[in-house]
Amino acid sequence: MKLLRYLWNLPAYALIGLVRGYQYVISPMLQSLAGAQCRFSPSCSEYFILAVRKYGAVSGSIRGVWRVCRCNPWCKGGYDPP
């Protein structure tokens, strides 16, 4: 049973790993070069991880991508939990 659960959650683990890689490698470089930060709390990448954990790989990814699309200069931002 545990093996089946692990295999079922494998896509979610892979997505979370990719986002963590972005958080630790790419995001610090972008912040040092452009000084940009996310307007929302939690940040867009953290929101993506929380959404994938809560809703699964497919629905969580859709919600995470929608959140990234909303993160733009014309959006006020603020607190937006998944």
C-alpha cells in the first residue's frame, strides 16, 4: 500500500522538487539582479508547493500557474492562501 501511495504521489514530489530548485537557485539570482519580490503572501513558488500538496499534481499545478499569471505589476497582491 505504501508503495502505491508513493507512486501515486510521485508527480507531486517531482513538481515540488522542481519548485524547490527554483527557490534555491534561480530566485536568489533574480532577486539580486532585479530586486523583484512576489507581491503575494505566501510567495508564488510557496503557493505552488502548498497547492500541489493540498490538491494534487494536476489541480495544484493549475492553481499554481493561475497564481503566477496573476502576479503582475497591476495586481495589488496581499495574503492569498491556496
